[in-house]
Amino acid sequence: MSLIKLTFISLLILFVSCEKIIPFDNSNFKPKLVINAFNTPDGILEIQFNTSFNLLGEEDTIGIVNPIEIQLFKGNTRIIRETYIPNKGQVFIPILLEENQTYTMEAQTEGFPTITSTDKVPKNIPEIQVDTSLRDIVNYKVNVGISDPLDTNFYVLDVLVNGLEKSTTIDSVYKSYPVVFSSTEKLFLSSFQRIASGVNTAFFEDILFNGNFKTIQLLIPIDNILRPDFKATSFTVRLKSVSSQMFEFYRLLFQNNNAFGGPLYYEGQLEGNINSGLGGFYFYNEQQKEVLIR
């Protein structure tokens, strides 16, 4: 019995002595402005301002409330210089963006360095055709035809399922949900996934298009659109033509979220295109088509 007690005490001391405390020093943390601005030429410019938070801190859910001075340049010409009071961090600038134009934003608010960012509005609106969806035992199949312009383009594609959902207050409401899809096409960057279980966003270059028309078949698992009290009626296919900077942002985001076994993992910090801050100031064009579920 004494031997058992002695063994237990020895093991306890052994495990306690193996415990290593690694100190975490966040005293040098300095919050940065975080920008989210993803805009199209058919709407006014909308910018969301938040602050970054450290590992032991709390996420900024309120947004910047202090006045923000914003200067906006189209090319080398300043077109806006105003001070805005954000509404829950949001600022709306009454200007319609022009296709194929480059815009630069400078923003300054108390307690942060001036941030700058530049991006170009894509000049091409993607032209797509969507066939009536087919169905086999496992998947819905949707054929998406893309007319690719001659110059270089970058694309982001996603799919929504639409339908009627029962509600507790009224009979039913119209709802849309993103769906996971896959494809046998090898042009999607997301085809490099280690586990081919599908994605809810695919992005790709037009290097294999050569300015021609190309059809891509999307496979949408049937069980992916099954929801309680929801009757699916259609799919919406959305194709965005994005700037090269926005495509690079998506590419790095994908690589850093597929670190385990991903061949494209990039060891670095994903900061977007905001100088002296974090986030993204990007532009895109979009076309979407709806197809009924048969």
C-alpha cells in the first residue's frame, strides 16, 4: 500500500513539473482601423469602419463613432473631401462609381493613423447563361455559360437557393440561403482543396477561356438544400467580375483557411489592401440569373 502511495505521489510530481506556462504579452498591441468596402458601380459608395482587437479582447460590434474625414480621388482628381459621422460604423458617400476608373480613399479619425487604399472598378460586367436545373439521385446539376471578354478578367461565383419558409407570425416568407457546390472543372482555384466536399464560393481566372464562351456544370448536393419547413423553388447563380486586388484577397483568404494539407498555404498575415490598417476597399461588377428547380 505504501508503494502504491509512493508511486502515485511520484507521478503527480512528475506531471506537475512538466507543466509549462507560456506568458502572453499583449501590452504592445495597438488597434488598427478595419475597413470593409465591397461596392458595385450601380450603388452609392458604402464603407464600414471598425477597430481590430487583440487575442484577449472583444470584437468591435459597435463600429467607429468618432467623426471621420474622408478624401476620395478618381484617378488623380480629388472629388470628395468631407467629414462624416458614422452610423454604427457605416459611412455612405453619395457618389456613383464609374466602370474602369481607379479610386483612392484617404480616411482619418482620432486615435488612428491616416489610412489609404486604391482599387479599380472592373470594366466588364460578366455575361452568363443558366440552364434549367437537372437532378439525379445525389445532385442537382446547373449548367452556367460564361461569355468571357478578350482582356484579362477575374471571377467569383456563388449560388443561392430560394424558396418559401414557414414562419410563426405569418404563413410563409421568401428566404435565400447560400449553398455548397462542386464542379468537375479544373479552373476553380477551390479545386485544390484536399477534401473535395464542395465550396460555397469559387474563384478563378479566365486564363482557360481565351475570350471565348465556356460552360461550367455545377453540382449541388440535394441534401444541402433540405431545411426544416423550407420548400426550395429556385437557384440564383451570381457571377462577379472583380478587380485583380480583390481576387488576390480572396486567393490569400482561401489559402490561409486551408492550411492543413493545402498546397497553396501562405505563411503570412492577411491584411487586405488598406495601408496602415486592415480590411478591404474593393470593387466588382455582378450579374445574376435565377433558374427554377425541377
